[in-house]
Amino acid sequence: MDEVLTIIRNTSVVTQHAVKQADIWIQKGKIVRTHPDTLCRKWSSGQAIVEIDASEYYILPGFLQVLRTNSLSYRPTHSYVQQIQMLVEQGITTFIDTIKIGNWMDESQCMYQLSPHYNSPLDYAVRIEIMAAECQYDRIRQLIKQGFRIIQIMVCTLEEVHRINWNSLYPLLLQGRVSLHLHILGETISREDRQTIIEAWLQYCHYGKIRTCINENQTKDAIKEAISFYHLQPVGKLEEKQKEHGWLLRQLKNWYLHHSLFASIKELTVPSQLWARGEAERILSLTVRLASTNVAKLAGCYPIKGSLLPGADADLLFLKKDKWLTNHSISTMLILSEICNPVRVMSKGVFIYQNGTHHSTIGAGRHLRPLRPYNYAM
């Protein structure tokens, strides 16, 4: 007997650039077709079919979330599952956890840090975090051999950035297609010193063509000097976000240009006036671009995640149209995580959340690798 074929009919599919009418075919947890059906097809008697009418919904690819260091790893199992369920309620179907490892850990000890995620109902990727003093050829080579492709470097001073032997690392990083992220430690470091560290880091990464992400507030000068493909910027850390959402207006104006921005769904706020201007569906597409597609490209798991293309995992969000299109009071800032709440969430073709009820799929998540963080521009 053939595998069950799930067909989602009459839905409005939201991609990173548009909203279109289509039917979605799902089989073995994968999207096999995204296209409107115009003809009635007859199926063989052995084909099991499940049809879902989604005419009242927008269908979005699941959001992805980059987590802070060890935010899930050391929780008891019950607390861990609760935290995952909170992510699901926000529409997050894949997460990138940041695992801090010590210089004393060998290969087996590094992999042991991932063991709590064996209970995860969601797919997950891993970003390894090490101190700047450990950013050496042998250590990076070991991590690459273990399959890690995103490494976050913790830096306290400018001197630590300069002490890294970049010339020996460039060939290794490029051959392994490793993305380096920067995390500046120490709340007492002044704003000026932070910007100096960022500028030095960007110069090294720019010169070696290393793709990087900096989870810090960045000045316009630092942003302008960076090549967009190699410099990925979290929206929540843009200073321009505080200036009447100039970044958002530029995104809407230059709709098809590449912008190396990504965001957590919890960080996105939008002026309600855009609904009055008829921009509601464009805002929804922009949300998909920033919180789903671009995060998947950052992590190196696009187009398996963050898309509705054939071959992608069927991680889908069902968002009520009437709730999204509701007129909101003017002159308010809308927090998208509060109004973009899916009523149904599907992970790899299986509903894991419906109308406030979670369906147990503990352990169904898989560790995504190998990651390819250089494959796509944003």
C-alpha cells in the first residue's frame, strides 16, 4: 500500500516575497507539490489520501529560532518539553541551540552536550561556542571533523581578536565552509570598545571571506563596510530599529533586493498603520523572510527548512486569515509574536499542535547536519 498522501486544499501560501493560492501535497513528511489543482484526479484504490480544507488559513513555513547559550541543555526533561511547547505555540518548528564547550572536552564529551535534545519533538541544529583562546587550528579542525559548521567565538578584548592566527585558519574555514559568529563578553565593556572589536572582527572576516554573524548593536559605519553576503545582521540589534523603523520601510520599498537581515519572531514589531495601507500580506511575507527563510540560510539548512518548495520538510503554520487581517488601532506598535500565532502547527507532515492542544511527539526531532551556511544569499 502506498504512503498516505496529505493534500491541503484552497490555501493561501505565504512565501518570502508573495502570497499565492495553491494546494500543498505532503508525503513521507516532505512537500512533494505546491501548485493549484485545476483538474480532478482519480486515484488508485491503494492510495490513502487525507484532504484538508485550508481556505480560511494562511500557510507559512515554520519559523526558526536561534537560542542563547545552553538555554535548553541543562533543564530537566519535564521543563525541557514545556520550553519546546512554548516555542511551538509561537510557530517555531526548528531551533538552533548554542552549546558552550570547554577546552578539556574531547569528541565524545562534546557530543554528550547534545544528549538533552534527544527528547526534542522538533528538529534542531547546533552552534558550538568556544573562547577566543581556543580558536586555534587543531581545535577548529576537530570541531569540523565532528560535523559542526557554525562556531561562535567569545571575545572579551580587542587583543583577543588580533591574537587569533587568522592566516592559518582561513584555508581551514573556507575548505570546511565554517561560519564564525562573534559574542562579546562582559557588560562593563564600553560602547566604543565594543564597536572597535566589531570593526576589527569584520575586517578579518571580510578579508578571508568568512561568513559571520555579530549579535551586538552595530553602527552604520560598521554595517556599510561589511559585504552583505558575509555579514549577517540580527534585526533586534540594528540601531535603526529605534528610528521609526527605517529598516522596515527600506525592506518594503526595495522588495526584491538582498538584505542580510534575520530576526526572531519575538523581536519583530511593526507599526499598525501598515495594515491601514493594505500592507498586511506584505508584512506577513516579510515575517516569513526574516524569521524563517533567512534564519534557515544562516543556519545552513535551507531549503529543507524555511521554505515551501518541493523537497522541503512539511513544517507548516496555519494562521487564521481573519485574525491577521483584523483592523488594529492606529498609532500602536504591533508585536508580531502576539498577533502571528498559528492555530495549528505541523512538523514533518504531522500535527504537533492544534487549537491549544499539544500532541506528544517526544524524540521525533532530528539533529540537522551537515549544515551549509554558505550556500545561499539572503
